[in-house]
Amino acid sequence: MSLSYPIARRRFVAGGAGLVAGLVAGPALLGPEGAAAVPRPGAPEPLPAGLFTLGVASGDPAPDGVVLWTRLAPQPTAGGGMPERVVPVRWEVADDERFRRVRRAGTAHAAPELGHSVHVEVTGLAPGREYWYRFRVGGEASPVGRTRTAPAAGARLDRLRFAFASCQDYQAGYYTAHRSLSTEDIDFVAFLGDYIYESKPNPNAVRLHEGSGEPYTLENYRNRHAQYRTDADLQAAHAAFPWIVTLDDHEIDNNWADEIPQDPDLQSPAAFRERRKAALQAYYEHMPLRRSSLPQGLDMKLYRRIGYGRLASVHVLDTRQYRSDQPSTLDEANDPARSMTGEEQERWLTHGLTTSGTRWNLLANQVMWAQNDRTAGPAQTFDFDNWDGYRAQRRRLLEFFGGRVANPVVLTGDRHCTWVSDLRPDFDDPASPVVGVELTGTSITSGGDADPVPFHNTYDPIMVDSPHWRYIDNRRGYLLCAVTSATFEARLRLVSTVRAPEASVRTERVFVAEAGRPGWASV
């Protein structure tokens, strides 16, 4: 079914004056760096040592600046360990790693209401430039981070290089992929969801989650995020480049949909809403996000657009907060009223895709677009948590891609496997035109070390009946991408193991799409 655009605007459900649980300083009370503007009066107690255990990060690059992040947490998995007061944090941005030429500097305020996190929205920098940054509290300095601004709007770029990754279950293995990723020569990292996992500690796991069960409260989620952030390889990857992040399900609860948990018989609507508030606040506190993403009630604005001159636009999607509940049958999956994104975000996406003015349109997306049958032969079995559960909207968008969107490339996480697919409005019709491509990337660790033999025994027969699948693999790693005016190239970078702290890394395969030619040119 096709709908005309623009479609009816969905009201953005926000808490208005209500902020996330435990937050008492609203956006109007935040300073220019996005943290609490005024310290509380009174004689300050001494600060503990080891304030920068979680490292530093930058994100959401713009032509004139970036977001700089850190969080003060001397006891990272025990509530943070900070006194209940605002702490001034000095920040600096320089042209060089030794900070001989400081370009911007100031003081942010780390507030207990935001877990003593700091989000500095730096402006006044030059476009398309590399910078170094650091934080100071008293005599203690943070690690030094490196970042890069986006090019000027309308700039002609010869090349854009980036990586994307997802799904880094701490218990499933070591972040050997992040160690390799931190050494790549790229402009940014796109992380597409499942930054943390909400699962309880597993005594048989490679590494053990903190706590005694799943997180439900703000302190629980803070501790879980902090545990992940203490990993040295993850810190190195954050410190090396700006990140563009979005969440999926495990940052809150497996397979949640809007206000509906995976197990509504075990979590009441009210209890899940409180859990969602806590999880979103902790997510904001640990990500290099702008003040515009500060949670408001149940909602956190994550869909946004980042431009790279005339070459590429990155359209960041949110497929959790506004989606209809997952269907249970194919008939329900074909319901035109069922939505993965909500109407407002869909309207925002279609408008941006047609007005971006860039050569390539990259969609930073969580769950798989391409049809993914799970059964060989004429019978069909689907995971309705993916776009297979939202077929009418998927077809509507893919029909919109055809002839109206310049070179769409969907970048996807979630599957713990690499799936390289051509995109068609009707995957069951071989005559349906190819309108774009999708790269579903593998996981950093989730699923642990994979065995390709049973994977291919299962999916190779299904691939025969799925001509839109061009390549499949189930081993761990990330995708390294290079974009020019003529081509989009992706290299599948695989690690030898996630069960040991060190691993070898290799390029397993190269995938190429050509501008103006829908579908993968070579895989």
C-alpha cells in the first residue's frame, strides 16, 4: 500500500516539565555545556581520587564543533562514588595532542542529578578538522581524546571513511574488535544499538556482569553502563574518534516496544515506564549526546541527521520508542497501521531523504530491513521484531526510495551476523525493482565466538530462495566503510576470537555499491 507524503504528524509524546527520574534541574536550568549551571552553596568536601575511570568520548560532529563527554566516577560500579554536590570540570580543545595551541576552553559543572556526567557542546571550531581534548578537576586530568568536526555544509569531499558496529554483550567476550577499531583511519563510528545488555550475571560467561540481577533502577543502569565503560579497549575506541550513537532494545529490556516490555505478565505498565525512564537517563549520562537528547519523561529524542558536505547524510533512526507492538501473525504484520517509527519520525525521514542534497543517504538503523525467512522451502518463518513485522510501512518506504532518494544505504545492527542484501519493495516478487542496499553488521561480542558450519547449514538453503541476500556470515567484528562520489565500499573486519583479551584481525570480504546503480555491484 502506498501513502502520499507528508503523512499526518504524530504527536511527540514528551513529559513537558517532567524530567527523567531523579532529575531536578530541567533544560532551562542547564548551562551552555548542557550540565547544571550553578554549583550548590556550602563548603565542598574533598573529592576522591580516580575521577576519570570511564575515560572520555566525543560525538555528534557538526561543522563548527562536537559534543565532549566524560563522567566522574571513582567507584564506577558502586553508584559512582561522588559526593552529592556539583563539581566544576575544566575542559580544553586544542590543535595538537600536547595542548600547545588551545582553541576553546571553559568550565562545565558535573551534577549529581546527571550522575556527575559532563556534556560539553563545543562550538567555534573549524570544519573538517582534527582536534584533541581533555578534562581537569583540581590536579587530576582525564585521558586525552581525539575528535574531528564535520565538513562545512555544501563542501565537496573526495572521501568519507567510517565504521559501524553494534551488540557488545560484556559477558559474551572481550572487546578485541574495539581494540582494532581504535587504530583505524576513520572520521567517525556509528554504533547502532545494544551498547549494554540488561541480562543478569551468568557465572558461566567469559566475563561477569556486575550486580545480582537485571537492572531496573537508575543506579542499576548507571552501574551497568559504568562497567562497560571501564573496558580499556572500548575507552580507546571512544577516545579515537567521534561516535554517532542510537539505542536498540537491550539498553532497556529485550524486544521492548514503546511502553510495552517483552514480558508484560511480569512487568506492569507502570513498572516498565519507570524502568524505561531510568534506563534512558543512564543512557544519556554515558553517551556523547547533545542537550536536545536529554530525556523528557518517557521520551528521549534520538532520531537526528548529521551531514558530511555534499557527499553523505547520516539519518539516525529510532525503531524502539515509537513502534507498534510486535505482531504475532503475517496478517498482523501486513497491517498498514502498524509502524516501526511512528508517523512523525517517518515524515521526518522521508522529508530528509529527499531534501538532503547529498550524493549518498546513509540510514543508521537498528533492526533488519531485508526480508529474512528462517525456514527453507515453501514454508516461511519470520522474526517479527525486525522490519518483517512491519511490512506495510517497509514497502511504503522502499517504494519511496525508488526514484526519489539518492543512493540509499541502510546500515543495521542487531543480528550478530553479517547480512548483505539488495532492497526491494516486494521481496517475494523477483520482478520487484532493487531500490537500495542494506548492510546488516555483525556483533562486537554478542553470541560469542561463532561456528560458521551450522550457520551455513541452516541459512545456505534459505539463501537459494532469497535472491535479495547477497552474502551471509556469522563471525564477530565490525564494518569499515569508505564513501566517494562514485562508490560505497565496505570491508568486513573479523576478529579471530572474543574469548581472549587479544586477537588477530583480518578483512574477510569487500562489498561495493555504485552511485546511480541500485543494488550491490560486487560482494
